[in-house]
Amino acid sequence: MTLSWKARRRLSLLILVVALPLYIVVVVNVLALFDRPSFWVELAIYVILGIIWALPLKAVFRGVGQPDPAAPPPDSRH
């Protein structure tokens, strides 16, 4: 089942506004349970986890910033 452009746009907004901040809070709290590693290890963990969240959602975000492909072309006469 493929999502329409409008549905993908709404879903991507929901992901960025609700799910991403929630993911960040969960990651920070889980990492706080362990002893704090060195700066470079901690930075690497955050960079890797910052990339990993987007990989399964790549299909949702693809083409969302483009104009709706199903919309009729705008009238160019002025």
C-alpha cells in the first residue's frame, strides 16, 4: 500500500513534530542510565542514533518537499 503525497506530507509532519522529540527524550534517558563515556564516544553514539531514526522513514520523507505530482500545473498566463 502506497501513501498519497498528501498523506506522506501529513505523516512526515507528525513524525518531525511528535515522534522525533519523543525519540530524542527516550535516547537521552536511556543513555543516562549508563556511566557517561568519553566525549567522542558519546558524540559518535548520538550521530549514529541521529541517522538510524531516519532510515526506516526514508520512504515517507521522499519527495515531500516537492510540489504535488498529482496536482494540475499552475496557470502560467498573467
